[in-house]
Amino acid sequence: MEIEVEKPLIFALIDQGEKNQLAERLETWLPAELAELCADLSTQEQALVFSLIDREQAYQTFELLDLNAQVLLLDALRNRQVQLILNDMSADNRTALLEQLDSEQLNKLLKLLTQKERRVALSLLGYPEDSIGRLMTPDYIAVNQDWTVREVLDYIRRVGEKSETLDVIYIVDDMGYLMDDINIGDILLADDDQPVKELLDGKFTSLLVTADEEVAVNAFSNTTRVAVPVTDAGGLLLGIITVDDVLDLAKKEDTEDIQKIGAVEALEDPYMDVGLGEMLRKRAPWLVVLFIGELFTASAMGFFENEIAKAVVLALFIPLIVSSGGNSGSQASTLIIRALALGEITIGDWWKIMRREIITGALLGLILGLLGFVRVGVWNVFTELYGQHWLPIGLTIGLSVAFVVLWGTVMGSMMPLLLKRLGADPATSSAPFIATLVDVTGLIIYFSIAALLLTGSLL
Amino acid sequence: MEIEVEKPLIFALIDQGEKNQLAERLETWLPAELAELCADLSTQEQALVFSLIDREQAYQTFELLDLNAQVLLLDALRNRQVQLILNDMSADNRTALLEQLDSEQLNKLLKLLTQKERRVALSLLGYPEDSIGRLMTPDYIAVNQDWTVREVLDYIRRVGEKSETLDVIYIVDDMGYLMDDINIGDILLADDDQPVKELLDGKFTSLLVTADEEVAVNAFSNTTRVAVPVTDAGGLLLGIITVDDVLDLAKKEDTEDIQKIGAVEALEDPYMDVGLGEMLRKRAPWLVVLFIGELFTASAMGFFENEIAKAVVLALFIPLIVSSGGNSGSQASTLIIRALALGEITIGDWWKIMRREIITGALLGLILGLLGFVRVGVWNVFTELYGQHWLPIGLTIGLSVAFVVLWGTVMGSMMPLLLKRLGADPATSSAPFIATLVDVTGLIIYFSIAALLLTGSLL
């Protein structure tokens, strides 16, 4: 694609209002290219582009725009164009757009839809947000099990253009209950007079319309189909979910998880499109919460002020001790958050996980604790910092690191499970959140061990 | 699916070696259900199950198993079964499996393939690892542009069963160069005697066979097709990439990023399947590196030992100051890592990003710095901790927090870009990594400000 080369020319033509030349140039552009162009244009300029491209380009390009850009563009386009685009759009993308609008805008747009499309839109909007029902499309091909292969093929010729996929055909009974899904290949290969009933093997996976949309991502990991049917609890076929929508969904969910792990509220727009005010609203609250949590470290250390005054050397190792706990906790929580999201573990495994993490944490603690001890021992050869008490100081550091790492690992692995058990998002137990939690307790562990080993010598 | 209910019965039948009853029960199971069953069975028991299910179930179930399980199972199955499964498997999944083997195993398996399948396997293995070439499948339908619709439909009937998708048909010239891709719907709707050439619009997106597989994920975000064609640099059609493979890939890449953000080397298997030894190998090195990094905090603080001895109150705020920098750094680096992965920003934007993050970091620092100052002021009313010097102490804390947060934010946002510039994976600049980096510099900022504001009073 050499659209980067063509862009400056297009910008110039837009500035000069050269509509005919523009229309000619844009004629061969792909929807993806047009969408990329629109990203660099004002809403008014986008509307101009949309008025010059053909109907098919228009709705396909529109579907590729951000939801925000779609909402803005709707106001700038002529009513007739809005009507064409809305009616041409796939039902699931249209539902995503309509969700973004307030009720007044929504009503205005619904009036532009044909009666049939309006019914579809309203029924999809009737399902809970983030449910399979919002994600599904009613544009699929369902045929009666009593039809012959010839009747099915004729039917596909008549209505197939609007279907989101022709790879899979859905077979229903007279009442519309799903009997099976079957590959188009099996139909094309069969004899023209054969009833499709004879092609069924009764093996299919279906999703419940009210289930959470997350379920869809996992369903597709376990199938080789490009679409999965959606039914109500009784088995009535309501729609299908196609894998391309699930891909977008999977990306969106992973982005949310990653941003939460980094202690940011999930951004709704690409990084560069988020304004300063919104960026602060997404970032400041978490930092403030963590800061208030960390204030307890100052309080906790207040209790040990006398010990620090007597043995200043203890203060030197504070960042080392607390960060060791924080790092091991971040590690464990990130692993568990991801394993939960991928369905590799469930809350029911908590005891198995705890056992694994206690062993892992103890060994990691041993390694780091030894390193800490050796560090004090080696430095002692070269400096006067620790003096005659280097051995109890080294032991204090080594043991504290070991216990803090064990503690951080166990806390980090259990916190996501606890949050999930409480109905919260496990990803909220972000690395910084775990680190803050472990910091306060880590200091208490450190100074307790110091009091135990150093009282009588340094303290 | 009530397979959880049936499982105990199946286990019992396996124990008793009741092959006939087993075969009867398993006949109606879906591949996804069989794969779930296999996860609970030993390799020998899995081989028994595979000997009882039909050919279609066998290869579809096999494709759903982990790569590790596949490798183990290959040894346990009879040669004839291995042959059937390998030949039936889709080419991309087979390539993924063959990649896992050492050269001796590989040669043994290649001999079991038909000549045609062997040629396909060898050619796919010839592309660089993680390239589009390894991911693509040669099982697609390509037709000559001079054919009529009738010829195309006849061709699909003959060879369509083996194609990974029938949604999209690829049109090539006499030499095999890609002319266009077109929806099956357009073919079904057209007149039987029409040449397909007349159906082309010349609009298609294709991928280069040597490009990195990451490109595929982004390509599908920008298309509504279920498959995208792959060509060489000259435009010769070599294969297609289907969206279901890209879904697995997207999940895998996100998992790697998330684990790196949490300072774990990417795990190759699900959490529960990773043994203790491997778990330590993936986790200990990063913790050790971070620990060694944190050792510099002790060294840095060694320089300020006198200051701490004179003003122990300074030590109390050390965890607060360093963690504020770490948290804001984690936030910024996570945002940038994700935006890079999604293609929302590029290295070229570094100056725009830096400007944004300096402003954001300054404002975040202002908020947290004020909080820190207020904390000291309020405590001063209730305790004797700060005495007459509460104001300079409060200013020291507030200013240090503000500067450390600004510093952490800028470092956190620039480090992923720097790593990417150096050809490393940006996700390596994990939250703990940034935190460690900021800890050392944060302490220096803190004690420098303290020296500036408190010399003459406390110091």
C-alpha cells in the first residue's frame, strides 16, 4: 500500500475542494486505507470523503472507525447517508455504536433504520451489556432439516449475501430450535436431492445468549469453526458469533487487564487520543490510593524509630527488603491473573496454587536471602560499615529477605483469587497494589527479625 | 455439556479395559470434549481413547491438545494412526508440531506423510520462525480468473472439503499471481456462465510471507474477512492466514507481554503444567537481577548515612518516596508497552509522548506531593515527631515526592521506546524493572532535596 505517498495529495485536494478528482482517486482505496486516512482528518473532512466514496466502501470504512469517531461522524453526515450506512452495517457493530448514544440520539437513529433492522437492533440492545447477546449477529443462514441440498443451495443464493459467514450453515427444526451446524463443504459435496437431515452428526458447540462475552473467547480457542451459534436456554437459535468479532474482544480484554496490572484504569481510547484531563482521571486515583497505602509505611516505621536511631545501618537496607517483597509479589500476582483469564486455573484450585507458591516462594527467598547475606559478608571485608556485628546484621538481612519474598509470593498469588471470589476483577490486584500491601508488612517482618537477632548487640 | 458427569464412568471403563462400551460412549463426543478428557488421562490412556474414536474425531481432537501432549502422544500411537492424523491435520497446526521435534523425530514423522503433504510441511518449515510463512496454510481455494462461475463451483465441489475456509475464494492469473479475493456469496449470486474475472474489484489486503507474525494480528483488526492471503514479494499466492489461528496467536503474544510486565520470563505452558524446576528458572533470574539492582539502593544510602543518623525522621519516609516513583513509573511503562503492541504509537512519536508524560507526570507529582506535605502538617498537630522543623520536613517530603513522580513517569514512558529502538522487546521494561531503576535515583533526589532544605536546621 502506498497510501502514505498519496496522502499529501489527498490532503491538498480536500483543501482545494476538488471533489471530482478526489472521488476518482479514492475509488480504488480499501476500507482499511480509507479508515487510516480518516484518522488524520477532521470530522467535516471525513464527511466529505464519505460523500465521495461508494456505498460499499462507506459502510465498511465506517465499521473500521473508532466508536467515538463514528458518533461524531453521524452528526456530520447527511441523513440519507447515515441511513444507508446504518442499514448496511453488520448488526453487532451497529449495536456497539448504538450503545454509545444517549437516548435522544438513539431514538433519532432508530427511526432511520428499516423496520426489520430496527427490530434486530432493539432486540440486541435488550440483552445485558457485555453479554453474548450484544456480540452476536442475526445475519447467518439457517435452514430447515427437512430441506434437500438443492433447496438449501437455492436459499443460500437468495439470502447468502447478507450472511456474515457462509462457511457454516445452521440446521433448525420447524420451531427454530438448533439441531446442528454443518460446513458448507459438506453441502456442496452432497447429492442435490439428499435431505440435509442425513448430513447431520449432532455434534456442535453453542453459547448461551445471556452468558458473559468472555466465554466466547474461550469457546473459539476450543473449536476450528469460524462461527459459533448462540441459543437461549431452551436451545432456540438466536444468532451467531463470528471469530473476527472475538478477536477484537480478546484484544480489548487483554488491554484492560494489562492496564490494570500497571495500575491504570482501563483507557477507552488509543493512548494518543486520550486527552490530558481524562489521562489524569485514569491515572491519579490509583496513584493516590497507593500513596495513601504507602503512608502506612511511614507509620509502621515510626514504631521502630528508636531502633533506627541506634542502628542506622538498618535503614540502608529498607528499600532492598521492601522491593524484594514487592517484586516477588508482582511476579506471582501477574502469573495468577493471566492464568485465571485464560481459564487455566479456577478459584477451586486455590489450595493447590498456595502449595505450589509456598514451595516456589521459599526457594526464591532462599536464593535472594543468601545473596543478601553474602553481600553483607563481602562488603564487611572492604568497609568498616558493619564492624564487629557483621554476622548478626548479615543474618538479619538474609532472613528478612527470605521471609519477605515468601510472604510476597504467597500474598501475590492469593490476592487475585480472593478478589475473584469477592466478585471483583482479579486484574485489580496489580503489581503496584501487591507491592504496597507487601511493603508495610515487609517492614514489620524486617524490624521484628532485627529486634530478635540484634537486641543485646546493636540494639 | 454434561461431560463432567460422564467422566467418572469413562475413567472406570478405561480402568476395566471395556473397549466396546467406551467406543460406544465416546462416539458422540465433540473434539473439544475429548480434548478436555485427555487432559485428565495418562499418555497411554489417551492412546487408548484415540484408538476408539473415528478418524475425524481423532485429528480434530489431536489439534486441540497442547503441543507437549501432542509430542508425547505421537510416541504412544500406532504408526498407522500417526500417519492418518498427520495427514488430516491442517498444515499450520502440523508445522507448529513439527517445529517442536528434534531432527531425528522430525525425519521419522516426515516419512509418514504423503509426498504432497511432506512437500507442504518442508516448505512451511523453510520460512523463518515466527514468520507469516509458518502460520499460513496452503489449504485454500484458488481459481483462474478466466474460469466461469460454473467451473469455479464444480472445482469447489471437488476440492472444497480440504480448504480451511470457503468464505473467500482467491483469484489468480495463469502464473499463480494473486489478482483478488472474492466472497463466495458473490460467486453463488452470479450467473453460471459469467467469467469470474467480471466479479473482481481489485481491492484486497495481502501479507508478505516473510513478515513477522505480529503483522497478521493487526491486519485482521482492519478487515472483516475471515482469511487474508499471503504472497511473496512479487505477488505470487503462497497461502492464507485464517482468523482462528490469529486468535490463538494474539492470546499467546498478550500472555508473553503480561508475564514480562510482571517480570517473569514467558511460560511456554499453562501455569498448572509448569514444573517446579522450570518455574524457578523462569522466575528466579529476573528476581536476582532486580535484587542486584536494588543492592545499589543500599550503596546509595551509604552516602547519606550521616544525614540519616542526624535526622532519623528522614528514614521513615524512604519507602513512601521510592514507591511513589516506582508506581508512577510502572503506570507509564505499562501504558506505553501496550500502546506499542497495539500499534497506537511508534518510536517516531517519542517526543510527542515525552511532552505528554512530562505534563502528566508534573501534575501527578503535584497531587501526590501536596498529599505528602499535608500528611506531615496534619501529623505535626498530633505528634511530637517533627518538632519545630515540621515545615522544612514537610517541604522536603512534598518536593521529593513531586520530583520523584515526575522522574518515574518520564523514565517509565521512555524506557520501552528506548528498548524497542535497541531492538529489544519493550515489554522487558516491566513494572518491577522500572521501579528498581527509579528507586536508586529516587533516593538520590530525596536526600539532595533534604540536604538543600534542612542543612542548618536538622542537618
